[in-house]
Amino acid sequence: MKTIYYFILACTFALFWMLLSGHSSVLLLTLGLASIILVTWMVSRMDRVDNAPVRMLFSIKFFSYLGWLIWQVIVTNIDVARRIWNPSLPIKPVSRKIKVNIKDPLIKTIYANSITLTPGTVTIEVGEDYFVVQALNAEGLDELEEGEMERRLSCLEERL
């Protein structure tokens, strides 16, 4: 099981590297391969030390969530740009404690990072059952409290 996991991980790294670099010279391919082997080896050593179970989130639901998150990043990026360029749109930073029902540490980490990746919001504090989030305006926090992001991530939690 673990050998397959590390093979898939290395292949994922290789695909990601090829997508980002776009280079095909022998030197760069060799350096890329060396980097992939080094990172995969480091991940395997970290897994042995922390004894955490090997979990892969690569599923249709996970990729569906990533697609939705990318769309949210685009939409909020446009909103932030509009607020910067248009003085009539308010920029009133506000912080609020938001209740979180996700218990799995990995999914909770993905949730907190997703909030921070979305322009105009940042997760300041992570508690047992809450996040403290700062946003450019109250509407951003209202959307978070509606729970669409958490609902989509809860589907991943059920799979684990």
C-alpha cells in the first residue's frame, strides 16, 4: 500500500513539475527527477517519524472542491480589485469568530488554508471548534458563515 502511495505521489510531483516548468532538456529533466526522488524520500521519512496514516484525498469530490475553490478565488479576486479601484465600495476590515464543525485535522487545515487562499480573507486563529477570520468587509464573513465551503469539505471528511 505504501509503495503504491509513494509511486503515485512521485508521479503526481512529476506531472505537476512538467506542467509548471514546460522544459524538456536533459539537464532540467534530470534535475527535476532528482528533486522528485528527494522530496518523495523526505515524505517517506516524515511518514515513518509521525506514524500518521497514509491518506490520499485524490477523489472526484476533492477535485470538484478544488475546481469550486479556484472559481471562488477568481470571483473574490475580482471583488477585491473592484473595492480597491472604486472608492464607493466599502473596505471595512472586520474579524469574527466562526463556528467550525469539521473535526478531522487534515480537512480542518484544508479549510483554514482555503479561507486564507481566498482573496480578502485570512484565518488568524484556529481553535478546536472555531476559526477567527479577518475579512475586508462583513459580507465576506457572512458568506463563510453560510457554510458552503465547510459543507463541501464535510463531504471529504465523510470519505475518510
